Amino acid sequence: MDGTLRLFATGLVPDDDAAATTVSVAEAVQGHLTLYEFIQWPLCPGHGHPMRPSVEHDKACRTCPASHRSICAIGELPPPDPSATVT
């Protein structure tokens, strides 16, 4: 055993720092939802594509893959805007 934990068939190294571990878990969950449940989540506000988990300034964040702008910390998604429609 190499010390790697298996989560949704992906490797998670338990000695990563907290932000990297959080991003790894978020990537695994997001990948599972997309590939096996056919759910794209969480969606980027105003764009409609899934946000990407990333480490920004030593913090686990969700970023827009188009603009590379940090939207929120992982675990702190803003509430949905009921008036917004994404096409």
C-alpha cells in the first residue's frame, strides 16, 4: 500500500495540505456527479458551466474556468439567484 486513499476511484494522498486535500475531494465528487449522475454542479454564476476547484492563495476555492476568477471558498457557495436564468 502506498498510503493513497481511494475516493471514487481517484487517489487522495492524506498528507497533502488542507487546501489541496479539499480540492482533491471536491474534484472527485464533482467528477463522480458529472460522469455517473449526469449532474454538472456547482455552476458558475452567469455562465452556466461548472466551476473548477482550485487552490488560490493557500485556500480551497471554486473558480470560473473561463475567466479564472475566484468565485467563493469551497463550502461557501452563494445562494442561487432565483431571478437568474442560465441557458
